[in-house]
Amino acid sequence: MKIICIGRNYAKHIEELRNERPKEPVIFMKPDSAVVPKGNPLFLPDFSDEVHYETELVLRINRLGKHIPVEKAHQYYDAIGLGIDVTARDVQRQLKAKGLPWEKAKAFDFSAVVSREFIPVDAFDDLNDIDFSLKINGKAVQQGNSEHMLWKFDELVAYVSKFFTLRTGDLIFTGTPEGVGRLERDMILEGFIGDKSMFKIRVK
């Protein structure tokens, strides 16, 4: 299982981090060791003083695919979950300033929270109108809707498959909206798709 992440897929998030708007999807990856094991807390790494949350809808790939046409891309994912792309923002800034890859800031151990369950795609009325949110200690801090994605689900699957063979069980993190922020120990993070709680995890 591999985790493929899409950066800069929401315009307001691009603005809040003062990044350049890309002309095509920005791709980076996390290894399977990035996933926080079920039932475990989210441990902050000791090499960063500024770890951020980035809440994202996550596609679950359900079949083998390569060079997938956009019009057939919907056949290659069967469910949608919720995740957090945990980011060492201070490390990322240092790497970006030197023109270096982001892996140390994005792909370290336990840098991916993934919901305990996924919702079948046919349970949604419209995949381009999915509300999702993150609460910290009961207060909403991030809210998004798939309508605001620069590249929609099918476009992402087709684009990613140009470069990487997709396999059953692979996950695609589809980008985060505005509202990212700093994580502190003892925070309780709860993520929602609509009104449905998808995960609840403590920061350690």
C-alpha cells in the first residue's frame, strides 16, 4: 500500500501559505510506515517545533490501473475516507528554501492519520459536494468541500496513474482546504465527513 498526496489543490490554502498556484497537480508520497496505527495516539516528532494538521478527503483505490482515462477513473476507487497529512512546517520551509524534496517534512513515521472506516462512493449524492471538517477539543478549525478542489477526484486518479501504477488498497490524499494550523500535545482531533465522525485521536 502506498499513500499518494496532492498538494495545493484548494485555492484558499494556496493563498494562506503564500504559495504559487500550480498549473498541474502537485504530487508527493508517504510510505506505509507513515500511517498512525489504529488505537494509537498521534505522536509529535522530536525534530520539529511546528507540526501542522492538514485535513483531507482520501480515496481508496480498488483495482489495478495505469494510464487511466478521466472518463473511466471513477471505476478505480470505491470509497472515501478522511485523513490528516501531518506536516513538519518548519522543516518544510527549510527544504523549500533550498529547493530540496519534502519527504523529511511530510513522510516521516506517523505522519498520516487515516479514518477507521471509508464511506462507499455510492452513499454520496454528489462527489463534487462533500463537506468535511476537523474539530480540535470540540471547536471547528478546518472546514472544506470537494466542490472547491482545483482538480476533482477523477482528474486526480487519471493524472496520478500517468506516473504511478495504482494498486488495490492504495490511498490518495486529495488536498487540504484553508485553516491549517499548529498541533500541540493533549489536543483531541476529531474529523468529520458531513456529520459523521471519521476519526478521533489524541496528540502526544
